[in-house]
Amino acid sequence: MNKKIFSIICALVTSFIWGSAFVAQDMGMDHIGPYTFNLGRLFVGFLGLVPFFFIFEFDKVKKIKLDRKKIINYLLLLGLILGTGQALQQVSLLYTNVANSAVFTVMYVVIVPFISFFLFAKKVHWSIWPAVFICFIGALFLSEINNIEVRYGDGLVILSAFIWAFHIIYIGKTLSFFNFPITVSMMQCFFASIFCLIPVLIFEDPTLTNILKESREILYVGLLSSSLAFLLQSYSLQNLSPASAAIIFSLEGVFAAILGWIILDQFLNGTKIFGICLIISAVIFSQIIPNYGKKKHG
């Protein structure tokens, strides 16, 4: 099989897994709270990556001579960011539907250059500004303005999109000096699960019986979304440009909306569908236009 086609397939499967994970996240809170679910999925994600760590990176990591304190500090920061982003996203599903949560999450693709410009003084392509505006208009169509509960849930997931944007930025910074993606993903899941234990102890009182009732959803999200999807994402990025991959990955919002409608009966009216189309279009626009300019002008 052609390598590029294989990478496209990997990216599509990754996008589908991430989209379907929103449905599992929504279904996984019938007997446990959002923080307990997060703790379970992140720890399962950590366990799922351990075998790949020992197979692919363990020997290489042992040989490196880097500032281990700096590495641990960055991994702790990534764990905190990941745990916070997951918590906001998971809690949002108590108030809003799967489509809104997934599509608003995809906005991190547009938010990353936005943050890079304002906080890190990096130049961004002009296309980011109309993309941000289109995302804002799409959000107005997608959210239920008159429903305070839904607005609160949408607000949480938009905030989580900003957290995911910071996560992308600091993942890049970490891999720039510690280029072991499986190790980074494994350890950030581990540290994130520890951080998620704190709100579990404060706000929730889970029992093993109730956790086991949600074991299928926890295993699905933990093993597939956190472990398998990460590996497939790595394969897809080997032969696809970051922009092309980002466009395919943004389809997770579409997959989530469709599956939420089919499996959870979360009906999407014409207004919501239009809002979804606007946001996904803005994401694609922000990725295609800069590359078109490069090809045109060399």
C-alpha cells in the first residue's frame, strides 16, 4: 500500500476513534462522576502505553544524558494541562451534548496560532483572523443561547479548547529537547491521573462496584483514544504535512456529532448543523490557505 494512503487511513481512523470517544465519555457517567471517569481513563491510557514504551523507547531513554529535572518539570506541567483539559471537557458533557463538546474542542487548531501570536509574539498567517471570526459565528449557531445550562457546558468546553492549545504548544516544546513521544504521552497520562485524583477525593465518593459498571467506557476511551489513537497519529504524521493531518483530525467533531445523533439520539437541527459546518470550515480554511500561499510563491 502507498505510504501516503496508509497515513491518510491512520489519520481517519484516529479521527473516528477520537470522535467516538466523546460518546463513550458521555455514556460513562451514569454511575460515576466526571473526575472519577477521567482518573480511570488516564490511568488506563498510561497502562496501555507502557508496553510500547518498553518495546520502542526504553533502551534509548536510558542512554540519554539530559537535564532530568527539566524533563520531569515539563512532564509534570503537561500532566497538569492534560488533566485540566480533560476535566473541563468531561464536566461539559454534563450540561451540553456530544456534538457541541467535540466541535468546540476542534477549535484548538485555530486557537494555537492565536495564542502563539498574543503570548509568544510569533507571526501568524492572516487567514487565522477570519477563521477565528467564523468560529465565533459558528459557535453562536451551535450553542443554545437561551439555555443557560447548555451555555455553561459550551463555555467549559471552549475553555478546554484553550487548554488543549497550550497542551499542543508545550508538547512541541517538550519534544524539541526530549524527542520520545511515547514516553512523553505515557508519563503525562500518569501525572494527569494523579492530578485528577485530587478532585475525586474532594468532590466524589466512587465505589469499585460503580467504577466496574463503567469499565467498558473507561477501557474504550483509555486504550483506544489515549493509546492506540496516539500511535496511529504518529504513523499518520510520518507521511502527511501537519496542516493536512490537522484537517483530517478536525473531522473528529463531525464523527462525534453523527455518532451522538445515532447512538445517543442527540438530535441536530438545521441551525446546529450550520454552526458545525462553519467551525469545521474555519479550521480547514486556517490550514489550507497558508500552504496554498507557499506553493504559489515557492
